[in-house]
Amino acid sequence: MDAITPPAPASFDRYLVAEGEDLAKLGNCAGCHTAEPSRPLAGGRAMPTPFGKVFATNITPHAEDGIGAWSREAFGRALRRGIARNGEHLYPAFPYDHFTRATDQELEALYAWLMTRRPIAGRAPETKLAGIFGFRPVVAAWNLINLDEGPLADDRQQSPSWNRGRALVEGLAHCGGCHTPRDRFGAEDRSHAFDGARIEGWYAPPINARSPAVRPWTADELYVYLRTGLGPMHAAAAGPMGGVTRALAQVPDTDVRAIAVYVASLMAGAPAARQDKAEPVDRLADVQRAHPEAATLFAGACATCHEPGAPMMQQGRPHLAWGTPLHEDNANDTIAIIMKGLVSPAGATGPTMPAFADMLDDRQVQELAVYLRARFTDKPPWADVGGAIAEARQGEHK
Ligand code: HEC
Ligand code: HEC
Ligand code: HEC
């Protein structure tokens, strides 16, 4: 599509720009397109894929290095069909397979917001993938199989809030981008939607009927978790999910409620939805005997915050037994949390969790993970704790 002269920021309606800002937060555009905070949306962040690194591009309105020369049509085609202005196919690391659900009005608003940002010079490094994806036109075949274009029709059996929630979860908020496993061509496996998937060393757990959560995720609890980053009956949102909740803290309340309503309906069939164990598991006495070294480590490094009765717990932080990470079928999240710590949730004040990667060696991290699983759950030991530690050590996600 032809290049245009970047439109004057003043030519866009103020309300449209404000709507676009909310939508950009829902889509977390800045999350992927910002490598350095001082250069918002200027790209350069590398996304690891099985085929190599895909670099997010500069989407500021800079005429040469960004998308300043993109018309409204060129922009809409990129979000709906994954095709760049010059006609090249974009890689699905850019979640256009979700963004395609955005309405024309939403695309208009996103365009207005992006075109009124500060233009920043500088191009992202060039993406060079291995294997069949080294050749961009191959993506056309991928799209034929995997791209279901355009907004979803409302389901009249469901409430307006549920329909809005579905439109966002399946669309701009692209929750499946992390929570749905992918096939060997990098496409989300729709027959396993929201079944849980590995993502940059972390694990985005199932958020459907297969959820391993021990306490029910109701629409209210999900709302608080998504809005503040801390679910009082579960745990804090760690790693990549922390970023998602920090963005959701800034969007209209009704949208976050709608997402919560829809996700609660996905999780309605989960085991925890049917039984709410009020008393957390704590097998302290048995575990202390079986894992004396880890018990000492926990007492020294973790108990000041996590032992029931610690000041942090008295402020209403959830019991360790209630967080989903310890109940997942792999150790990735638990290991990643211990090694990388937790930045402050969007809505909470008070203690955050320090990163222990430099304070503990691999064997100590392993001992602690085994100890937590044995003490706070009634599940069997994890199979490959060492592998999860190796993944976290080389993980690119900070
Ligand atoms: C999960 C990460 C991710 C998110 C979230 C994301 N993008 Fe991107 N985007 C990418 C990557 C990676 C590319 C480069 C793809 C390629 O090189 O083929 C890209 C490319 C693009 C392009 C094409 C630009 C060009 O120069 O070719 C546009 C336009 C774009 N994104 C807009 C957006 C908007 C608007 C949002 C928010 C609604 C958004 N992106 C959210 C990862 C992301
Ligand atoms: C960038 C990847 C990513 C995206 C996008 C993402 N998630 Fe997550 N999500 C994760 C990871 C990783 C975890 C586990 C983090 C942890 O243990 O705190 C998680 C955890 C969760 C949990 C907690 C589950 C539990 O039982 O503890 C919920 C609920 C959730 N996500 C919902 C969503 C919703 C809804 C969206 C879309 C609005 C979304 N996620 C988008 C990566 C992501
Ligand atoms: C300075 C206080 C502090 C210390 C010390 C600390 N944590 Fe945390 N930890 C937190 C906070 C705050 C959270 C987030 C709230 C939550 O999720 O319960 C958290 C969350 C966690 C979680 C995820 C929540 C869950 O239920 O799964 C795990 C696992 C965890 N910590 C393990 C540890 C271990 C192991 C140690 C010792 C090596 C430790 N923490 C030391 C403050 C701390």
C-alpha cells in the first residue's frame, strides 16, 4: 500500500485517541514493542520462538523507521491479516490472529492513538528465522490454515458482559497467546484452548476446566486479580502475567469485569469450582523430618514473609498453599518466582519478593521447590525440577 505523509496529530479526534489508549493497554502493545522504557513503542524487544528470535518493530509514527507512512487501511490490514504495508507477511509472534477480532471502530481508535505518539527514530534488528519460516511467504499458508478473520458474532444466549469479555479475551487481550499450547508450526492448538503452555521459561497454567487451582476462581476473585495483580484467595501475578495485570490496571473497569466474567465461565467446570477447601494444607511436621536442609533454608530465607503469622501474612497475603504455582504439573513457575522474585503488584503496597537467583545455588533452589511441593500440597513430587532450574537460568525474561 502507498506511503502517506504522517497525518498531523491534531487531525485526530481527542475522544478517539483516548479510546485507542485503552485498547492499546488491553492489547499490551507497549509490552512487546518497548525494549527500553525511554523509547516507548520503538521496538527492538526479541521474542524467542522455536524458529529463532522475532524482533518487535518500531510502531511509533516515525515516517521512515516506524509506521508514520502507514495509512489507516495499511494499519487495519496488518492487524486483521498480518500483512505489512509493503505487502510482506508478518510473523504470528505478532498476535494478529487475535487482533483480527477487533472491530473497525477499535482499529480506527488504535490507529489514532499510535499516530499521536512521539515519533522515535531507529529500526529494530532484522528478524532472521531458521527452517521454513526463514521465508516469509510461507506465512500465507499458515494463515490459510490458522487465521479466522474478523470479529466474532455475539452469542445471544449470553449476557452483554460475557460477550464483551469473550471479544477481549479472544481478541485484543490475546490471553490464549500465552495460555494455549502451540503446534509445531507455532499456531495455537484450538482444540486445547486455554489448556496451559510454557512461555519464556514460565508456565501459563490452564484457565479452563483443567485449572489446577485449589480454590475457586470466581468472577469477583478474577476481577481483583486481573485489576490489582493480587488475588487474595490465590497469589500474586508473577512474571509475564505481572505485566498483563499492570496493563489491565489502567483500562476501563467494565472491560476488566467483562474479562473476569468470561474467564470465570471457562473455569466453571474446574475441580476447585466444586469444592472449596477452606483450610490450607500444611504438613510442616512430616516435611521437616524428610527435608531438614530445606526446612532450615526456608526458616532463614523465606519464613520472615511466608510463615503463617509473619507480618506480611497478617496483612492479608494469601497462604503459600493457596497459590496455583505449587499445584501445577511442572515446577517452572515456582522456580521462576524463587529465582527472579516478584515486582510489586499493580494495586498492592507492602513487601515484594526478592530474587534469589544469586543468593541460592541450583541445589538449594531444587531443595526448596521440593520442600514447598511436599509441605503445601498433597500432590506427588515434580518430575523435572532440575530442567526447570536450567530453563530459568537461561531464560530471557527478566
Ligand atoms: C506478543 C507480542 C506483541 C504484542 C502484544 C503486539 N505486537 Fe505488534 N508486533 C510484534 C512482533 C514480534 C512484530 C514483528 C513481526 C514480524 O517481524 O513479522 C509486530 C509487528 C507489528 C506491526 C507491523 C509493523 C511493521 O513495521 O511491519 C504493527 C502495525 C503492530 N505490530 C502493531 C501492534 C499493535 C497496535 C499492538 C497492540 C494492539 C501490538 N502490535 C501488540 C509483537 C507484538
Ligand atoms: C504474556 C503471557 C500471558 C498473557 C498474555 C496472559 N497470561 Fe495469564 N498467566 C501467564 C503466566 C506465566 C501465569 C503464571 C504466573 C504466576 O504463576 O503468577 C499466568 C497466570 C494467570 C492466572 C492465574 C491462574 C492461577 O490459577 O493462578 C490467570 C487467572 C490468568 N493468567 C488469566 C489471564 C487472562 C484472563 C489473560 C488475558 C487478559 C492472560 N492471563 C494473559 C501468562 C500470560
Ligand atoms: C520480603 C518478603 C518475601 C520473602 C523473603 C520471600 N517471599 Fe515469596 N513472596 C513474597 C510476596 C510479596 C509474594 C507475592 C504474594 C503471594 O503471591 O502470595 C510472594 C510469592 C511467593 C510464591 C508464589 C505464591 C504461591 O502461593 O505460589 C512462592 C512460591 C514464594 N513466594 C516462595 C518463596 C520462597 C521459597 C522464599 C524463600 C527462598 C520466599 N518466597 C521469600 C514475599 C517474600
